[in-house]
Amino acid sequence: MEIDRPDVIAEVGAAFEAYERALVANDVEGILSFFAPRALRYGIADQQTGLEEQAEWRHAQGDLPPGRRLKDTDIQAYGVSTAIVTTLFGYPGSDVLGRQSQTWVRLPEGWRIVHAHVSEPLS
């Protein structure tokens, strides 16, 4: 298996940036479009399996706090069809950096998140 393919990293990087824009804009349909139908997402205090559960949860959430920033975003490619994205995220006025990881898989409809995990360190 060929790893760290620059072409895959660029493709997933573009998809991740578009996902992040949708997340910051609270564009629920846009966010959901990046997930595979059976994707599993672990949030800070929540869990969703599949798009139906995630749609219900996302529609109940408010906007993110303004000024979201990312740090140390890393994309690792494993072959031509799988990539892992990890990043730290934070907000103005807080020194706490949350953690976010996503597993992206190339499906017939394009790159989709099949697993996501969001957490914050315990204080």
C-alpha cells in the first residue's frame, strides 16, 4: 500500500476545508453531505449512528461559538481510498484545545467521513 500520497492528501484536504466551512456556518445539510450514510460520530457529550440520528442532533444544535480556530491539522493517506484527518480546535477566550479526528473513505459519490470523534480534555 502506498501511503502519504500527495494527490489524496490534497483531495481530502479540500473536502475537509469545505466541511469546516459548513460547520462554522452551521449549514446542517452541507455538514451532512460529507458523511457516509452509516457513519458513526462520537461528540463531546453525544453519539450518532447514521445520517438520520446525526441530522436530528445537528438540527437541535445552535451555532458554534464565533472565532473557531484549527491548529496542527494533519492528513495521512493510506492508499488511494482512505485518509485520516486530525486537528485541534479552539475558540477565543479559552486556552482549551479540543481534539477532532475523522476517517475519510473514497466512495462512489466521493470522499465521505465514515467515522468522526470530537473530544475536549478533562479540566
